[in-house]
Amino acid sequence: GSVQNVGCVRLEIMTRKDDTDVNDSVVISLVLDAMVEHEGLFSLQALGASILTNLCQKCHSSGGDANIDLILESGAVALVLTSMQRFQKVESVQMEGCILLCHLARISVIGLDIVMEERPKKILKAAGKHFPEKCGMLSEEILQLISHRKVQMNGGKKPLKMKTMMKKPLTILKKKQHVHEKKVI
């Protein structure tokens, strides 16, 4: 674990600079492998999320989305959320996780949809509660983006709550029965 940790520290420094000649897809693969293999090391989880954020920003600022697409397709969102859930009381994991998720949700509808699919509400609320200064605004922004996206996907209407959705088919069925009874009479 210590070799990967040191390697991730170096990669984090290298990816922070825009002018470095780093093979981004190899770095993404190495970082995700290290995060999976050493899921119990919170420092590696935080560094991994930071490196992925750096690569997203580097790619986005140059006008491309290759890194973002690769990160989204690799399952990084689920991995970062799992780390955030596992290390709820570790500020660096929460902060770096929120930064990455917020970045992905801001710049990519697909990124927002993938974040949304993972149902991060409890994890993000916990991050904002435990670390309001570092994570509060980021977690709220992600949750707002998710809420707006749900409205957008629902044709501009607020999404129905589960209880309403459960009652709605019965209401529609009863109305149809009532109309049918009137026609028969």
C-alpha cells in the first residue's frame, strides 16, 4: 500500500500541472486499480479522487472530454461514493470525493446521470453535515443539480414521490371505471 500511496502522491503533483506529459488513460487505470486494491487506505482514496479531478479539469480546459468519458465509464463514481461512505469521518476523502462528483455533475449530463444513478443523497448529506466548511456547498450543489435534472427528465414537472406514484395507477384505474360505468348506464 505504501508504494501505491507514494506513487499516487507523485501522480497527484504531476496531474496538477497542465503542461505535464502524462498518459492520462494509463494514469486513470493505475489510480482506479490502486483505489480498488487498497480500499482500506483513506489517504489513497483521497489522492485517487484528487488525481481524477485534476485529469477532468485538464481535459475539460483543453476542450476535450476523453478523460471525463473514461472516468465515467470506469465506475469511478461508484468507487468514490463507496470510499466516502466507508470513510465518513475523514475530511480529505469527503472533500476530494465531493470535488470530483461536483465537477463531473457540472460539466457532463452523462456524468450527472451516472452520479444520480448511484443514489448519493445520504452520502452527500453526511459529508456536508460532518464537514460543512469543506463539503457543505459542494454537496448541496450536487444535490441541486440532481434535483434539476430529475425535473428536466420529467418534462419540467417535479418528479412524483414514491407514495404518489403508488397511488396514481389506482386513481387512474378508478377514474376509468367510473367513466365506463357512466357510459353503460
